[in-house]
Amino acid sequence: MKLAKQLVVAAATAVLISPLLPASPAQAAGSHTCFSGTRTLEPDGYHLTANPCDGSGFVDVVIHIVSGSAAGTYRCRSAFSWNGYLSASGCRISS
């Protein structure tokens, strides 16, 4: 009975403090800066490919491309960056 009571208290504590914990980095907004890139129009916005890039973030990210046919600043639904190369989808031009 004592163990069951401890488990109930632990579960209740976890439920109460969970909104106070920070979001994981994969869910946090971020930004990337890339030297050159291209864009392709898709039904849900632009798809961007760019390199070399640095920055962080995967969801709801701002991407700034310095040169190339896609030069400008975008807000993208999702992005994946690996080894300096970036691919992003659901992008809209930002002001």
C-alpha cells in the first residue's frame, strides 16, 4: 500500500511540473544563415536548398540566404541541416 501511495504522489508531481520544463531543442524555433541557395515553388510554399550554412533549429525556423537565386530571408515550417547543407520546406518570404 505504501508503494502504491508513493507512485501516485510521483505521478502527480510529474504532471504538475511538466509545464515548467523547457521544450526540447528539436521543437524550439531557430535560425540558419547560408551563403548561397536556390528555391523551388511547391503547393505549401518554397522548398529551399542551400550551402554552406550554420545555425540551429528544425521547426519554425528563419533562414537567411546571402546570395544566389534565393537570396533573402524566409520563415520555414521545417528545416534539416547536415554538414553545412540545408534543406527546408514550407518556406515563405519574410520582410
